[in-house]
Amino acid sequence: MTPPPRRRRHDAVASAPPCRDSLSAPQRRSAAGGSALMAGDGAPGEDAVRYRLFAVGRGGEELLRGCARDIAERLAPLLAAYIWQRQPFRLRYVPPRGDTPEHLGGSTRFGDNVEDEWFVVYLLREITRACPLLAARVDDNDGEFLLIEAAEVLPRWLRPENSDNRVFFYKGELHIIPLSETQEQDDCEQSAACPTISQALRLLSTRSEEFLAAEPIRAAVYKRISGYPEKIQASFHRAHCYLPAGIVAVLKQRPSLVAAAVQAFYLRDPVDLRACRTFQTFPPEQRVMTTVTFTKCLYAQLVQQKFVPDRRSGYTLPLSSHPQYKAYELGMKLAHGFEILCSKSSKASPHSKRNEFSGPVWERFLNGLKEKDYFKGEMEGSAKYMELLHMAEDYFQQSLTKEESCIEVNPGDEILSLLQTTTFDVKEFEREAACLPPEDDDSWLEISPDDLEKMLKEATNEFHPSSDDEEEQKYDLETVAESMKAFVSKVSTHEGAEVPWSSDEAHVTFDVDSFTKALDRILGADSEELDSDDLDEEEDFNFSDEDDEDLDAENQRQKPKELIGSLKSYMDEMDRELAHTNVGRSFTTQKKGASSAKGTTSQDAGPDSEAEDAELTPVDVDMNLVANLLESYSAQAGLAGPASNILQSMGVYLPENADQIGSNKGAAE
């Protein structure tokens, strides 16, 4: 049994997040916060990913701390410009505890942007590729989400109960520790004990080649993280915003603070909005047009929120027909977010942050960046150089300072500190506003039905690829009927039902002659007089030894032929009674010889028919099964439903209802 399908998370990049204005303040706080995830043995928090890097072979605190510094410098060009939804990628040294050896660990809350989680997976793979002495583990509150991503192609022995401490990134590849030979021989897959981290690391150090995950599993995971690092730029959205000059100056120094401001506005409550009645930090008088870089998730969260500012705030919007209405609205919302952050400031000293960039750790980090050509040959002091330097300082502050501290820097403190230590010229901002580059197109917020259908088909065909032409050529009504019969014949358990075959396996075969001979031996020669429907009904009675013991003495002396004859008479009488009811007329019957070459149905027999004593035409089970399946599939109207889900799980894909499509087009015209 494979792990359960991936739960929950909608990707806010593709669709706008739900509005949370209807939630109470405690509900929004709970949804936003969750406890900060520690890098120890505790379970990851909601919407948070936990990652740990262990030394394979020789280790030690000095080695791990050195690796952490090297990793930070190596990833700086990649992460300095990255905008995280909630928390950045941070590695900390974690001493040994219980069965967990010392390691580099961390956690990142990704909130509504699940792409942050997969970007972390990409980083871990690259780290283990660059540092072959390290093996990486990653999980979230769903557990082994890498296995969930590859659930369609996992081996049968790998289950949620025995998957802990088996999945690692090592030397840039995905590895899965299999069951031991003893566990395989004992056939105790479900109850197999999971290895400890130390045991798994010892196995990786000696037999890593044997534990390389199967190619389909690696392909499923690697497909999810393909496209990086180029994918980072594609995740950004640049939009014009009409903002107070102070916010423009802050964002030039710390572009990543836009995430905290959007989250503050997105998760606002009435208490937060009190600070926005009279803006103390960012009054609306000095506003300028500027370009702000969001992630697509942050932009969707901001633009989809319906909000009317307090009249006392001074933030007014032009008419919706104004060409720059969207820029005014975005700027108003973002200004509210920054004001909320500043209202929660702890009023820390503005000079405390600057001391972080004057010690030997910063100097060593800056020299490492220069050696790796981070500044790309820009002249020291130039505008581009200073922009890159500010991003490097932001990354350094988030990732390398206060290494043992798990307390996050209050973004309100940082904003106020930047306002007091940064000088800016409003006139210069106005000159820049006159020649702003065009903003990005946000048509990606809207998904047409055709695009959605294409996305669903791509997701469906990920593990069952087939072209439309192939589907039409291979489509067969007999396949549909046989697939459903095989599915129903399978025994299900509390864990669910298993599909009888996949699309690339042989079809289920049924030997009619052997089955008939077996029935003759059991029931006697008169069994030939029974039709298939009667046999099915007899099976429903399920006569057993226990039933025979309960029969009275007279019934026990009856002969089998008399029992069969009595049962047949009873069933014939029932068939006659039902033949002319709505139930009887609802079934399609089998053809009766040459005279019925065109086919007859029980619907042709009216209530006044005089053929009551005639031989009843048996029901065409296959035809009724297929007709009901097609009717159910058509009723789904292109959406997911029981008929399509069951058949697709067995490799049977029904074509579109051409009649329905034609009628819809005609109605539209």
C-alpha cells in the first residue's frame, strides 16, 4: 500500500488564496503562525518543511560548522535575491540527542507558497552534490512527502509505517534504504521496524550504490524540482505601486521585506488596523510611483484582497477607470502592511543591526562572495554594486548571524532601523518614476477552462502517458465491462480496494467451460436449465454448512434437485412479476435469435403485454453495466467522478461525449 495521496495545498501561484477577512483574529493568528519548527526530533509544524544534514562516516562539530559556512557562501548568489514567503532557508548546528546524531538542521515555514518547500528540496540535492560527506533528510507534517510525490511508482513493501529514516539525498541522488534480508524473509513488511538515523548512515557509507532509488521514483521527484535556478526569476512578478517614499527607501535596502508586509496585510485583524487609522510611520503625503518585485504568490495574495481604507488614514483611491488605479490600490495595501509591522516593533536600538556587518565573520563572508564573482565585475559603490551588497547583507543577517539563536528578527524593528540609518531623496525617486520599466502582465492569475483541462490531463498522464489517437484506437466497450467485473471481484480491506491490473498488464481471463463444469458437479445436471441471472441470485443466498445445520429435519431430507427446482420456480415467478414493472423495463435484455436481430429491450414490452407466460429474455449484464457506466461518466460533465476514477485507475480511459459536446456548441451558437 503506497502512502496516501498528497493533501491540501493549493498553489497560490496558480490561484488566488482564499480571503481570510471572515476569520476571527485568533483563527488568523493560528493559521499564520504555527509554532516555529525546531531542527530536533519533534514533528514538523503545519506548512513547514524540516531538513537535516548528517555527516556520512567521520563527523564532528568542527566539520559540520565548517560545512555550514561553506554552504552559506556557495548558496549566497542563489539565495540573496530570493524572496521567501515566511521564513528563509537556515542551517544551524544541532548537537546529538537520543538516537539522532549531531547534524546541521533547520526549518522553513512556507505558508501558502508550496514552491518554497520544493526549492528547499532542490537546495538539499545541490548541497549533497557539492558536499559528498553529507546526507540530507527532509520531511514536513505530511511525513515523507518525497514518497508521496512518487506514490504511483513506489515498491509495494514501502508503506507510511516503515518509511521513517529510509529516504536520503546523498551525493546528489535520491536513496531509499530497503528492508533487511531478515525482514524480507519473514514477510513482515507492514510491521518492519524503521532503521535509526545512525544505522541508515552506516549503510549509506558502505553500500550507497545498492540503495539508489529506482529510476521512476527519482524521475517523479526530480521533475518536481526541475527548472531551478532559472525558475526563480520566473516566480517573480514586478508591478507598479504608488508608495510612501520611506517604504521605497526600505525596499531598496531590503527587497525581501515585501513578504513580511504582504503577510501582515493578508493576515490583518481589527487590532492591527487600529495603527492604520492615523499613519504615524508612513503618512500618505509623500508618495511616489515605483516598481516592486513580488513573488507570484505574494502578488496574488495582495491583489485579490478586497479592502477599503479608513477615511482617517488619508489614503484615497482614484476612480476604478483611472489608468493607474491598480498601482494606487497595491501601494495602499502594501503601506498598510508596513504600518502594521512597525506598530509591532519592540523599539530596538537602530544601531544594533549595523554592528553585524563590521566583524570578522562578515569580512570573511564578503571576501568569499568576491572570490565567487558575486558582484559580477560591478564597480564598488555603483548603484548595481550597492543593490547586490544590500541583498548580501540581508542574506547574511538571515542566515549567518546569531547562529545559535532561533529567535527571528522582528521585521518592524528592521524597518525602523533602516528608516533612521538611511537617507533618501524624494526628488530622485520622482525622477526614477518618470522612466519606470513596464510592469509584468498578470494574466496568469486567470486560468481558462481549456488551460485547466490541459493541466489536469498532464497530471493524469504523468504516470499513464497516451495520446488522444491511441486512446480512441484502444477504446473498447468489452474492456470497460471486463475491467469493472475484475474490480468488483477483488477483495477489499480497511485500507481500500486494489485495482486488478494496470494498463500494461494482461487482461483478466475467465474460463467459462471450467466454471460451468464445476457448477454441474456441485448442482447436478439440471443446472443447465438455469440462466446466468438465476445463478447470480443463487449465489446471493450463500447456502453454507451453518445454514444446513439450521434447517429443520424435513428440509434436510429434501434432495438437491428438489431444492433447485423450488428455487428456480421462485426465481421465475419473481422475474414474471418484475418483467412489467419500472424495474424490469429499466434493463436491456439479450437478443432472441434471428427474429430479434435488431435487438429488443424490456422497454418494448408494455404493461398490457400478453407475453407473460412466454420464456423471459435474460438481462444483458454487460450491456447494462456499460450503459450505466457511460451514463455516470456523462453526468460528471468533465469533472472527476466515480466512473472515471475507477476506470482510469485500471488504465481504461473513456473518450469525450461527442453528442454532449455537439449539443453544448449548438446551444452556445
